[in-house]
Amino acid sequence: MKVSTSFLFFIGAFVLEMSIVHANHENFQNCWKSQHAGIGVMVEKSSRIGREQTIAMEMAIHDMCRITKSACSCPILHVKDSQGNPARSVYEVMDLMDHKQVHAIIGTISPEEATLVAEFDKATKNIPIISLTPTATTSFPQSAALTSFVQMSHDITTHTQCIAAIIGHFNWRKVTSIYEDHGTFSSSQSLLTHLSDALQLVGSTIECHFTFPPLHYLSNPSIFIEEKLKKLKMKGNKVFILLKSSLASCILLFEKANQLGMMEKGYVWIISDDISSLLDSVDQSVILSMQGVVGFKTSFKDTSESFRDFKLQFRSKFRTKYPNEEYSNPSIYAARTYDATWAVVKSIQASNGLSSSKDILESILQTEFSGVSGNISFEDGKLAQPPTFTIINVIGRSYREIDFWSPDFGFSKHKLGNNGEGSLDLIYWPGGTQKIPTGQIWSGNEGKPLKIGVPAKGAFNQFVKVSYDQNTNKTSVTGFSIEVFEAAVKQLPYSLSYIYIPYNGSYDEMVAEVYNKTLDAAVGDTEIMADRYEYAEFSQPYIDSGLVRVVPIKSNSMKEGFIFLYAFTAKMWIILLAMTIGTVSIVWFNEHVHGNEDFEASSSLECISRMLWFAVAVLSLAHREVIKNNLSRLVLSTWFCVNVIVAACFTATLSSIMTVSTFQQSLDHLGNNDVVGCNGNSFIVRYLVNVLHYKPENIRNINSIEDYPEAFKKREIAMAFFVSPHASVFLGKYCHDYEKIGPTYKLGGFGFVFQKGSTLVEDISEAVLKLTQNGEINTLNENMLRSSSNCSLLAQESNGPRGTLGPKPFTGLFMISGSISALVFFTTLGRLVADHQASIWSLTLSTLIMRRIGKWLMLLLIQIRVIQCGPNVEMTPNQETA
């Protein structure tokens, strides 16, 4: 039987069609599976970051579909809203895994939330979770529970290191951290730990934290933020770090900070990457409320062609979907979301949606490409390339980039701009100033000025002097102790507000007032004593101290008989004698050379006697010799000036010495039974009774430095006890009348008094040490002694004993007179040599001829002359003999 050709053709066509149908069915199954291999999305839809991330994901999938040109290559996005709640985020992620059968999840999921999901659902723990958290994610070891967790951001340590680098650059020792805590699953405590560790490396610490929940958790967010900021304002630290916050919370925070005056001079605000990276997406009112803020943002190539294309497309879609948003520029979070979605879609497409989640995860981790946010690659579940942060300063209507920082190289240390603008030293701080804020003020008294007691009835007002001006109705406090304290305050790394409170009681009672917290501190010539430590704490002593005894200077008959000799030191007398003899000798020599008959003598003895008489007579201008030569007159006129000045000083010093009382009891007769004087308001009375065992009835209280000389004069006291700084002032004022005797009883020194536990003790002590090392305290002490001393400057600088003058004050006069005398001497000597040159040459030549060496020298000279003058030169008889 024959089969027709048409039948065979029909059978062939049917078989071919059935084959095509079967192939299409298989492709349909694969396409259906691919389309249902969706991607789970977890974002906060109401936030700016959530909106940017959603649009970026849609753009990435659309662009991938356009490139592959396949209807089956586009995964479905299953978007869930976390509403900023970590618990809801965990629930929605588990729902996506169980009911949507997603191949991967992208979104703002923290490591803590991912760990919790893995613990609840072991079967789904291999589904890749790509974390897009805007804040730097927590540093954690890659545990078995988080093998499928991939962070599309950098380790938090790089962020905290950048913050610490800024803090360390300006040497701020204390900071206040502010962060938004999202609840149980947040990583706020971990952030604080990392920040604290980083700050410790630069010598800084977190003084306090301010934690607040998301705004939608609060019934009245404005009042809550305002109350929190008021408490922070009362504290001393003025360096605030906004470590973690949503954009809405950040806007409210700075709005309230401006209203409370916390954006003025003296304040420092530092914002982290998650806020700084959104400044391009906020309106001008937000920028104006953040003037002077310093921050850092992740640096990426926003000028690349890929980013420009992405930005153009993003702005168009964002304006269409959110027309009420004023600014539509994408942040780095949108760019990273685009790159993350691209990597996930590419991995899913490579497997046609049929591979396991583990294969997709491995494909994602092995992904390397140049995305819109930069080069993308992963290492240990995080971005492999370390970040570079741009340091920014909010100023005007935007912000300026002032420097760069990286974990490997630190600050770039180069300035941007043509005029050197942009360095860290040219930051505009809150209040519009470029002066670096100290970052700290003292607030131990709840923001009120410290009440500092000062002794109003001290015996030595050179240390603390309280005066009242009736015209201005103001009280002024001055003195050495006050100057040292105020200099120490200037050394503090923060400003200190204080007022002086004059105290009329004793020093012990003033210390007790500090203990009772009536006073916050006490400043003055307060001795550091062991028993006072029971009530207060003391700073480092700003001047050493010891207990010394002072008595009137004791005179003796020998000194009284030759008292005039004590006007000058022995060295001064010797110099005067030498200068007198030298001057007279030069005058005599000069006049004698010039033929003055009044200066001639028949013998050496007569010459010496007449010179000595001339030296005495010339002092009173009683000399009979006539001075004829002008050089001699120059020497004598200079010497007359020296004599007049020296004689005046001699008279003044001798008069001062002769005022000293010549009849006082001997030191050998002083003992515990003698009446002694001391400052009754100080510890000395107690020390004399308890330590040196004086009877209380033998101790007289003297309350003023001027009362001591009167008490000595009336024989009311035989001896006075002072602490050594006071003794220096007393002896400087009465330098010729009194002296220190016996041993010095070592004491603790003068210090400033503070309440127990006060943090000012350490800071003030450190400041006092700096002032001691740089010599400022020593300079202040010298100025005080110089201003309070009644002794002449010449007497203070003399090299001899008390009341005597040394040569140092007259050094200039002696140098002038000596120089003129030397000039005249050598001038006269030169003239004398010139006038008798022939005789001197003949005498010298004859002397040389008499010696053998002279003969040979003569022969040599003759030979030289023959050579010069020729063989026919005639020789003298002496030359022929030679």
C-alpha cells in the first residue's frame, strides 16, 4: 500500500510542531520558575533612605532586563516595610523566606536581626541577606549563624577611627555621644564600645551619652528632645558626636539645639557618615540650622559617567514618584543599593533561578565589578576596599570639603583651594568663629559660677588683697596667689566660670567652709597640711614653704667701730683702690712726659709720696698741681664723675646701715619661754603649740606685716615665725633690719583648696605644673618681691652681706673710666716711643752687638746691605770691625 506524499508531509509537520510545543513548554516552566525566584526587600518606606533604596532597586532590575532583553530574566521584588521597628523587620524577613520563597533578601537588616532570623528558622539560614544599613554595620566575627550575611557597607571601626582622629587632632579630652536607639536588636551599645576604644587611643573619653528612641515611639518628640538637650547644656562638655540617627531625628535635634543656644561659640558638633551623606538631599532650612557642624562622608567618584547616568535617571523617577520632595539627588545609599541589586540579579540570572541559595551566595561573594558607587568586591562578608572619608564643614547654604581621611594614611594633610582654604585649622565652628573651641567648660556647680573663697584678713596682702571701691561699688581681689590661680585657669582645656567670695575667718575655718560646701573652692596663701586633708583636697603646691624664724639683726662692737667699712664689700674696696692708683698713675705719667714741672720729683721715694698725696687730694679737688695736658683732664673728669656717684651711694648705704638697732638680745638666749609673734589666723599658732611646744600665753597674734617691726621695737616679741614665702616678703621690705635664723621646718607648700572628689583638683594641679616648668610662677613671685621690697635695687643686687654694695652696680662706670685711662696711657706711651726712636734703636743695636747672636745678626745685615747697594758701598769703622 502506498502512502501519499501529502500524508507523509502532514505526519512530519505534526511531529515538528509537537517538538516545538514541548520545547516551549519546558522554556515556559523555566521562565515561570525564574519569574517566581523573587528578591525580598526590607526598607523603611517612610524614610528618605528607604525611598531612595526602593527606586534604586527598581532601576537596577529594569536596567538588567533591558540589557539581557529577556522577559524571563527579571526577578520580582517583594517589598516589605520595617517601619523602623527591628522586631517587625525580623518578622517580615521570616515571612519573605517562608511564604514568598525568595532567593535573596536586600534591605536595612542589621547583623543582630539576621542572627535572630537564622536562629528561628534553621532551614532558611542559607538564603543570602544583603545588608544595606545606612549606619556603619557592627563589627562581628563571621559565625556559623551568619554565613549568608553580606554587608554592603564598611566595618564600624573605620567610622569610629575617623571620629577619634578628628577629636585627637583638636585635643578634646571628653565628648558626649548622641544616638538613636531602635530597640532590643539595635547595635547602639556596640557602637559606643567601638567609639570608646577608638577615643582611648587619642587620649579622650565619652563623658556621657544621650540616647533617644525613634520619633514615632514618642508622644511628643519635640519636648522630649528639648528636655534632653537642656540637661546636656548644663554639663561641662561641649563636644557632641551624633553617632547614629535618622534624618528626621537629626533635623529635630539641630532645630532644638539652635533654639537652646547650643549652636553658638564654644560648641562642637560632629555628625557621622549616615547623616553627612544625606546633606545633598535636604532643604536649605536644615542646612542653615547646622552651621558650623563638622562631619565625614564616604568618598566615591560622583563625577564618573556611570554615576552621572544613574543620577539623571534617578532624579527623574524620584520626582515622578515623590513630587513633594524638594531635592531629588541620590545619596551613596541609593548608589550602593543599585550596585547590590545588580549583583544579586546577575547571580540569579546566571543560575536561571534553578540553583540553590548557597550557589547564589557564592556567586554574590565572588562578584567583582565597577558599579556606580565604586569598585565592588567582598571579603569576609563585607566590602573589601577600605573607605576614604571626606571631612566636611557645613557653612552657608551647603558644605565644603576640607580634607580626606583613610584608615591607612589618616588625614591627607594637604589643603584644598588656591589660598590654602580647606585645612582642618580653617574650620568655621558654630557661631561663625574659626577659633578652635576648648570643648569644655566647668559645670560642677550645675552651670553656676564657682564660689571661690579668698582670705580677706590675711597678714600679707601681697598674696591676696581684697579692696572695695566705693565709687564703683565693686570688690576687687588681687595678689600673687590670685595671679597664679588665674594663670592656671588659662591653662585648662575648658573655660571656668567663678566668682571670688572674701572670707573674714581663719584659714582653717575657710577650709571647713569648703568641706561644708558653702564654698566650692578656696584660693590664697593656704598651707597644705595633713589635718586639712580630712576636710578638703589640695592642688599641686604652687610655691614651696617651710616655717622659719626671723629676728632683728644683731650688731657687735667691732662692727660698730668700723661700720663705715660695711658700706662696700671687700671686693668693692679693692677695685676702688686699684682704680684710684691706676688713674692717678696715668695722669702723673702723662703730665711728666709732657714736661709739667709740677709732676717731677728728685727721687723715687718723693715721687711715690707725691703720687699718693695727689690721689687723696684730687678726690676733694684740693691738689696743688696744675693739669696742663688735655688727655689728663679727660681722665680726671671721668674719674670725678665716678667718685661723685660712688660717694653718693656710699653715704646712702652707710645711713641705712646705721639705722639698725644695735642692742638686741642674743640668739643664744632665745627659747620656748620667749614671747614670739605670728599670724593669728594661720596654722602657725597650732603648729607652735603642738609641734614646737610653745606655751599659748607666749604666742602673740600679729595680723599685719606692718605690726611686726613695732612689736620688735617695743620688746613685745623676741622672735617672729613666718612661712618662708611670707618671710621673703617681710625681709624684702625690711632688708637691713631683720634676718632668718636657725633651721627651716619643712611644710607642704601653698596650694588651692577644693571639695573632696572635685575633678578640678587634677586639672588645676596639671596646670600648676606647667606654670612651674615654664617659669611663669617664678616670674610672678619675683615681680611680687620686687614690688613689695623697700630696699634699693642696688642693695638687692649687691654681692656682699646685707646692707653692703658690691661692684656690680658700678661695672659700667668702671669700664668707661678704665677704657679712657687705658687709651690715654697707650697714646702717651706711643708718643714717647716716637720721640726717642733714634735713642731706642741705638741702645737696642748696641745691646745686640754685645751679644754673640748680635754679631751674627750684624753680619747678616751687612751682607744684605752689600747685595742691595753694590760692592763699592763704604762701611763705618764699627761695621769693618764686625
